[in-house]
Amino acid sequence: MNLRWPPPPGGGSPGPYGPGNTGPRTGRPALPEPPTELLPTPHGVPLECLTTGVGDPVTVFAHGLGSGIPETRPLGSGVAGRKVFFQFRGHGRSAAPPGPWTYADLARDLRAIADLTGATRAVGMSLGAGALCRLLADSPARFDRVVFLLPAVLDTARPGAARERLTTLLDAVESGELAAIADAVAQQAPPSVRETPAAWSYFRSRIDQLIRDGLAPALGTLPDQVAVADRTALRLVRAEALVLGCRGDELHPAAVAEELAAALPRATLHVYDKPGVLWTQRADLRSRITAFLNE
């Protein structure tokens, strides 16, 4: 896909698609993102964090590989209580200690944010779902309710397509070339929506963020890692779980969602029929997550 830059007129207009907020219909720059803070952690890796809402319960949201707070924030719009969104190491303004990194490191990031904010519930998307699996394998009683959205890995390494997609994105960010970054970001949206105003709004925001903050090269080792060495460790998890997968997604195979749900003692599974659910089923995703967490 050859993206023009800046976006065409109307490229920020609202629409039904996209993982994040859309901008104004006129195509003017979107409103600035809310300010975040760098939260010191016990393991010495400051992590970028955004807190919204008030009261209890507290839910922590963990994003996917190469994405961040803007992708997870819409998922919590209807969730009661306080919502804590953060960036894993190597993403956004979070620190990037020397690699290589493993899912144990990511679980440590997630655990630190959850402990520091008093979170009793967690939502993990893609990479975040893997980190949540590892955390629960080590601490089965840590959360009361958990959501796994598009889990990508359990105890078998991710498919080669995930490695190729991430390598392309990392190389583009390292090059600093706007066109290369735009093309890599565009691959995150289904072809059917790439030319919509909502997609352009997302691309613009995502590209600006990547140019500003970059991505740590150490992230390139994660697609070869597994979340847990043995899925049977998840049999001790006490939390009520919601697992959301979809068919036809080569980066997030439906089989992983099915295997994860089977490994968890108290899991509900829902598998969408088509890929691209963050774009085409966003309202339904939010409804399911909200209903589950607000019970």
C-alpha cells in the first residue's frame, strides 16, 4: 500500500473502525493524547502509565507487540472503576534495559504495574496476553478476573509471520523513513479498511508516535519466545477468564485461544469468524469485555 503523507482531507473523520480514538471530521490534527507518567518499578524499569476513572476495582491493560496505550485504551471505556494502561519495556517512553527479553521480563513489568496500582483484574492483548499467562503461571491467585484478547502464544513459539511483521516494523522505525513506517503500520489494518478515514486517523497517530518514541530493537527476539514452558501450570489459576480469539488471523491463531481456554479452569471462550476484529468488531469486543469485567 502506498500511503500519501500527510493524510488526505477527511483523513481524521470518525468512523466505525479502528483500534483507537478518531479525530475530527475536518481532517484537523486530532486532540492531544492525555498526559502519561513514568512510574518507577521495584525491578528498576520505569514504565509509561496512564490512569483513568475512579474508585474500585482497578483493572490493568497490557498491549500487544509494537503497539501501546492507544490500542488498549478504547477497550476500557465502559469498564467500571479505575483503569491503568501502560507501555511494556521498549515501547513508548518506557525504559529499554539491555536485552534479550523474555515473557518473564514482560510478566515482571505487568506485575509491577498491577501491584503498584492495586489492580485486581487484568486485560492482556496479544503480547500482553502472553505476559498475563506467564504472570498467572507464576502467581495463580494474583487476579480475580482476566481477559485474554487475541492470544498469540502459549507454550509453542509464534508463527514465522509474526517475526516477519515485527522485523519489517523495527527496520522501518530504525530507518526513520516516513514512507517505510507508514507502509509497515498500514499492514496492521485489514485491506478492506485501509483507505477509510478512520484508518487514516489511526495511521497518522501511530506514525507520529513511532517517529517520536521509536521501538527498542530488543523486541525483535520476542516472537521466538514462549509465554509458558508448560500450559498445565495454568490449571491452578483461580481467576474467572474470558478468552477472545478469531479465525483466519495468522498472527493470532484461533487454536491458541482454544488451547488457552482449555488450560484455564474457569474460562469462557468466544471465537470470531473473521480476522480484523479490532477494526470490524470493536463495539462487540468492548461490550463483551465490559459485561465480563463489570459482573
